[in-house]
Amino acid sequence: MEHIVIDSLRQLPQAADAVIAACGGSGVVAFFGEMGAGKTTLIREICARLGVTDTVTSPTFALVNHYRSDKAGDIFHFDFYRIETLEEAYDLGYDEYFDSGALCLVEWPEKIETLLPDDTLRIRIEATGPESRAVTIG
């Protein structure tokens, strides 16, 4: 496991690069953390580091956003905060995304924990102050 301390947003690129290195730019990456911990902010930085030019926002109502990267190909950004049952993830066709080999960035993975692949990279983000965060990779 790798532990990164972020004292300010200026250090966000370092954390994003560490996540990219850990996942190799593909696979399922699950972001655990309380509301406001910075999951979307870190995902936005990961996408920026991979060359995504689209606006990266949390897909709270759409459940999944699709971005394109010259460095990583297709990137799928999920937000399962609002789902009530696993059936909603099945209806979305989550498995086709997860099995595609594309980078899948998942917010609120606790809602679908039993559906995550065994090789899912787990990122834990904890707010330790107004701008500071503790990020654990692995």
C-alpha cells in the first residue's frame, strides 16, 4: 500500500500520478471516502493527467460518464451514490464496462462492493483538514 499526504490542491497531481502508475491506465479503480473527501476532485485530476479535455463531473444522475483520452483510450466514470439496489447496476450493464479493459473510475463503490472485480484497485481518501487529505492506494 502506498500512503500519500496532500497538504493542498497543489499536490493533487502527485496523487493522481500515483494512482495512474498503480493501475497502469486501465482496469477498475474504486474510490472510497466520505461525502466531500475529494473523490471527484482526484478523478478530475487523473483525467487531466491522462489528457482528457472534456469537463469531468460526477455522474450522480447519469451513473456513468464517458471520456476519451489519447493516453488511456476510453475512460468510464461511475457514481453509484444514488442507486438503491444491485439490479440498477445490472441494468446499467456495469459488467460490460468493467470487462472492457478500459479505465473505470468508480465513486461510491460500497454500493456495489460484491460486483467489483477481484483485481480492483482500491483508493481511500480521508479529509484531514480543509484542503489536506490522506490517500491510500492499494
